[in-house]
Amino acid sequence: MDRLLITVWPEAYRVAATILRDRTLAEDVAQEACIIIARSLRMLTAAAAFPAWSYKIIVRQAISATRKRSRQAARYFGHKGEPIPVDRTETIDLENALATLAPKQRAAVILHYYVGLSSREISDATGLPRSTIRFHLMLARRRLRRALEATDTPAPRKVIPDAH
């Protein structure tokens, strides 16, 4: 069991940290996910299903923590916890662009592009239909593209001398 958790922990932390954008909270979520994985391992019937099954637990814990954090922020600050506004005068980085995504879209992007799962595997991991995963990925790509393009500085225009 210790070897299994040592193997699962880095990926659980990485996925949770990318979804949550909070290292301390990601540690807590990864620990909770590892505890759930350890306690529930007996219910897993096929070893081949372990990766999708474990990602499902990790993503559920991270999304649950995101919702809890949003409720707490609304309680304390009177609004939903929104991403920190980005200074548009500087180049945006991918982390801030990911922060603009809804938690389920962020989870789909992370599982697809960071972890390398197919839409079928993400569907297995999240419990959402494949068509919903593909839709989340499409929306996320559009939003990320807009967020990243919004901060690109336009290329300098070439001045063509007048031919007169």
C-alpha cells in the first residue's frame, strides 16, 4: 500500500495543484484523494481501470474543494471567488489563462494535455459523457485562445515608402 501511495501521490498533487492553483490546498486534496484511494482499493475489480478510477477520485476532490472555497469566499467577501484580474499590459501566462476556466473545463484540459488522457479516459475518470468532455475541451480551447491572444502585442507594422 505504501508503494502504491508513493506512486500515486506526485500525480495526485500535480493534478490537484493545477486545478486549484493553491499548493497548500492541493496538498490537502491530494492527501484526501490518496486516503480515499487506499480505503476504496478493494472495490476496484480490474487493475487496468486503476488510472481512470484514481483520476476520478482526484478530480472530484479538487472540484469539491473549489466549490467549497467559492462558498467560503462568498460568505466572507460577499461574492464568488473569481480569478485575480490580469494586468493586460503584460503577457499572460498559461496559469492565469487556466484560471479563467470553469473547474470542469480546467480538469478536462489538465487531464487531456498534462496527463495525456483521451476523451474516453477522461470520461471514465470524471463520470461525464465523452461528448461533454469534448465540448468542455472545445470551450476551454476557445477561452484559452482568447485569453492568450488578448495579451499578444501586435507585430510592428512595416512602413512602405510612398512610390511617388
